[in-house]
Amino acid sequence: MGDMGMDVETPEDMATYELVHFITYPIRFALINSILQHPEQLPSMYELEELNADVSGATVYKHVQKLIDADVVKEISLYEQRRQGYPWKFYGLTKDGHEVLERHNLLDSELPDIYGTISNKPAKMIKYEDAPRPDKD
């Protein structure tokens, strides 16, 4: 039996390889990590922008949409418990997205605690962290 290491023979292997490559693109991987590190794993777009302030909001939005198109991230909207002045759209990993990260040990990387290390968080961010959120499933 040959070594199955980096054998990308089958279309499925190729697709997986491409997906991992897609996910690990720096800004997308940073966004995924921002989601994973969020206390509820459901940040709002504003929180994603704040945590990735080195790129523009438009760039964050564009890459979140790409992750949604790839079925790695899902957008969850709150309707019933929607509160004035609070976000109502949140972003979480899909089941498939989570499985791919797990299978390729991308969840185990030693992540710095970005939420814990932000000193002087903007008041809006503190408020948004306490926003009502939908259930993930």
C-alpha cells in the first residue's frame, strides 16, 4: 500500500486540498479564528471588522461572503429577539466548515486569545458582545 500522504489523485482529494488552501488564505483564516474565539462563536460583522482592523470593512465583508459561498460559514439572522441598536446578523461555522477544520487539525493551532487581549475595547464592541444571539443550530 502506497503512502496516502499528499496524494491528491481523486477529485474529492483535490476539492479538499483546494478547500483547505482556500480556508487558510490569511484573511479568511483570521476571520475563521475570529469566529472560533468569539465567546458564542457567533460574532457580528462589526466584531469581525474590529478584530481584523488591519484590513478594510469591505475586505472583511467580501471574504465572509466567500466563506459563506464555500459553505464554511453561515449567516444567522435574528428576527424574533431583534433589539434596536443591536446587531441582528451573526456569523458562525457550518457543520461542514467545522469538520474540515477538525480533520486538517486547523482547530488545534495555538490561537492567541484575541478577545482577552483587546485592551480598551470600544463601547460598541462590549455592547455587541452582550447582544442577544440565535442558537447556533
